[in-house]
Amino acid sequence: MAAEHKDFLPLTEALAELNRARLARDANAPCYAPSTAYGYAAAGRIPAERRGRAYFVRRADLPIVADRLPLGGRWPSAAAV
């Protein structure tokens, strides 16, 4: 039973891990937004398990989460438009 719980990460830690990996490859890469991830988890669009007020994902599901979540982008500034 204890080994089963070690496989789970809080959603915020999973996003931090995914974002660190993206930024290690490209410092200007867009990142995953926690608010979007929580919305997708609540809607069942990414594999997540709710425990109390927090969502958890399996470490093995991180590639699926990365594929299904949209990446945040930068809006063009008013000067650039």
C-alpha cells in the first residue's frame, strides 16, 4: 500500500517537474499553467485523482498530462501590435 502512494505526485509538483524539463531544453519555452491543469483535472481531461482539496497524478502518467495540457503563451504587447 505504501508503494502505491509513492507513485503519486501532487499536481503542482508534477507541473513544476514538467516545466523544469521544458525550460532546461529551451529557456524561452512556454510553460504549463497550474490553473489550467486544475481545470483539466476537475473536468477529467487529464488522468488525476482527487484527495481532499488536492489533485494527484501518477508519475507514469506525466507524458499523458504533458500531451493533453495546452502550453501557456505570451500575449503580444500593445507596442508590438
